[in-house]
Amino acid sequence: MSVQERKERDRAERERLIVATARQLAEQQGWDAVTTRRLAERIEYSQPVLYSHFRGKREIIGAVALQGSTEMAAAVRAATAAANGPRARVYALARAYLDFAERNPAVYDAIFQLDGGLAYAQEETPEPLKDAFAALLECLGEVTGEGVASGLFTEVFWASLHGVATLTRSGRLPPEDTEVRVRLLVDRLPVHAAEGGLNGGA
């Protein structure tokens, strides 16, 4: 390994450590607790070293958002791949999405609530964000129905899931009814576009 390759490897490892530490601290104490000073203390780097990787907290939030988007897309695809039939796949998608939001609240906020300096719904939107949306579209495109743009339908369904996730977490919706809400949402998909029911079928 050349000196340059070793430097690049070490730099990548430092960035991974910074992002992992920021995630851990945010999940434990919230994003307000994530400061460059506290991160530097936890990872035992000087603040100038940290700033050589990220210009500040905003860029760290963006890095966490990109990492989280990749993880969420993988979780959604794994869940829908195991389901049998269009409606069952949509139900699996909804559960995987809400489970991710519940298990990773700080990461979810980094993706959808906080300013990480990332462009959304634009040509320059980073690939992990585009891929997270694509993971939803791949499944929801099956049940969009005629006369409706699959992208718009996916946006509306996604907005519904986001509402359930955020309102439940904030205490506006009782969590014990989450399963009922998901079933209400999925069961109202057009029957001709989502045959098979929640328990399977093609």
C-alpha cells in the first residue's frame, strides 16, 4: 500500500468514526448534544482535525442522512422482497419504514427533519437520497393504478407514512394504534392494482 493510499484509508476511517460517533450521541441525547467540541472529545481528535473532514455540524448531519438513507432503502427492499403479492409488499414496506423511523429517531430526523445541506427532489440530489425514494417507488409503482403518476402516488404514500411516524413519536397519535393505521392505509389501495390481500397472493 502506497503512502497516499494509506492516507486516504486513514482519512476514510476517521470520517466513519466521526459519523458513527455523531449518530450514537444523537440517538442517546438528541442532536442538540452533538457539537464539534463533544465529538472531538469522544473520538480524541482535535477540533481542527474534525473540521478538516466536516466544516461543521450541518455537514455531519448530511453525512448521517446519506448513511441512513442507504440503510433505510436496504431495509425496505429486504422487507418487500420477502412479501408475496403487491398489497403484501406495500404492507411490508410500510412496516419497514415505520420500524426504521422508530429504531433510529435521530437518523430519521437527519434525513427528513434537519438541515444537512442536502438537495432534495432536484437534479443534484445525492444518490443515496434518490435511491431511498426509488426503494419506495419500486414497490408502490405496482399499486399506483391507471391515470396516476407513480412518482406522485409514492410521494403521497410516503407523506402518509412520515405523518404516522412523526405524529406518533411526538405523542400526537397513540402508538398502540399504529398497526391499525397501517392496515387502513394499505387496505384502501385500489383492489385491481393490489390484488392478493395482506396475507399473500399474486
